[in-house]
Amino acid sequence: MTNDVIQQQIEYYRARANEYDRWFYRIGRYDRGEELNRRWFDEVAILKSALHQIKPVEHILELACGTGIWTQELLQIGQQITAIDAASEVIEINRQKLQSPQVKYQQWDLFTWEPEQQYDLVFFSFWLSHVPPMLLNSFLQKVYRSVRIGGQIFIIDSRFEPTSTAKDHVLKNDGSIYKLRKLNDGQEFQIVKLFYKPDELKKELAIAQFKTEVKVTENYFIYARGKKVTT
Ligand SMILES: C[S@@+](CC[C@H](N)C(=O)[O-])C[C@H]1O[C@@H](n2cnc3c(N)ncnc32)[C@H](O)[C@@H]1O
């Protein structure tokens, strides 16, 4: 089941590559009207402001980089970015959008990826919620190994809020980690989507030995900033 869902998630994002940004920029099926859209972008501004409090660093690792929505922010913080994603279609959009020699892309399934070096900052957004619980600890341990001592992590993810998803998705609070996702052409995929509460996320990151501060925005987002303090 776990391997199957990992593959479905990759296929889902490959097929969704061209429509992914519509979610973040609240277009089409994701347009929730002026007031809710404003709320969304106000909360995105809080995330960006928290991220940009990080002082400039040399080398950033971005995991599950997607189409570049956050890679472009990271370019303002790091001299070099290594951006990893499993979906070649998504990487291509990111590459075309940013056209930056400072960003080097790698195509990896993060569940088979092993860090080859250590970075000053490791960042991932809207990714941890797709990591199946039984693989969470081993994934976070790899993240830990990929951060240098004194280096940082910054994580962004979704809070449970039904208006964050498309108008034709009903987000049920039914305790299931599996969600059905539909594309514009009607194709359906089963994916994992977890909604961490701050204390749960803090606990998981502490198990992986990160010292973190976890915050939420009013409706839509959870974010964590952490440090690797020991070997
Ligand atoms: C919700 S998107 C987030 C993208 C980006 N971080 C952002 O915030 O815009 C999840 C990303 O994870 C990638 N992904 C899915 N399964 C993966 C896997 N097993 N290994 C690496 N990347 C994967 C998808 O291709 C997609 O780009």
C-alpha cells in the first residue's frame, strides 16, 4: 500500500504539473472569492516574512521543490540551491521559471534519496504532509543528516482548512490519511495528506533531534524553523 501511494503521489504531481500553480495563486477551481483569497495571501505574506528572517547562507537544499514558488524566495537567501523533486515535469517548469544558474536540479524519489552532503539550510513546503507516517521518522533522519551542525531547517505545510483546497474537493476530517484528488480533466489519484498540529510537528522534529519553533497562521498554514545543534 505504501509503495503504491508513493507512486500515485508522484504520478499525481507529474500530471498536475501544469495546473499546480493555480492552487497557490487561487485561480479557477481554487478561487474562493475576494475575502478568502485575501486571507490566504495575507497568510502567505506571514510565511514569506518568517522565511526572510533567515540570514543569507551559502547552500540551501530544497526538497520536493515543485514548480518554484518557494525556490524563487530561497534564491534571495542562498548563494546556491540544490532543488530535488521526483517529477521531471515539475522540475522543468521550475527551471524555465527561474532560469537561474544558482539552482541545480536533481530528480529523486525522496524515499530512496540519500543525502550526499550537508547544507546550511534545508527547506520543504507542502511536502511533509505527503510523507506516510510509517516513513516519517526515517525521512526526518535523512533530513537531519543533510543539515550541517548549526544549520537550519524551515518547513511549511497546510493546516486543516476546507477552503484551502479546490471547490470540488470535499476535505473531510475523517481521520483517514488518504485523500482523493481530482485534476481539471477529471483524473483521480489517491494521496496521503496529513494535517499536523504544532505540538505533533514539534514532537516529530524533536525525535529527529531538531530544536524547533513551530507556529501557525490564523487559518491555512503551519510552519517550523529549527536548528541542528548536535552531531
Ligand atoms: C504539494 S507539492 C509542493 C511543491 C513545492 N514545495 C511548493 O510548495 O510549491 C509536492 C511536491 O512533491 C513532489 N513529490 C511527490 N512525491 C515525491 C517523492 N516521492 N519524492 C520527491 N518528490 C515528490 C511533487 O512532484 C510535488 O512537486
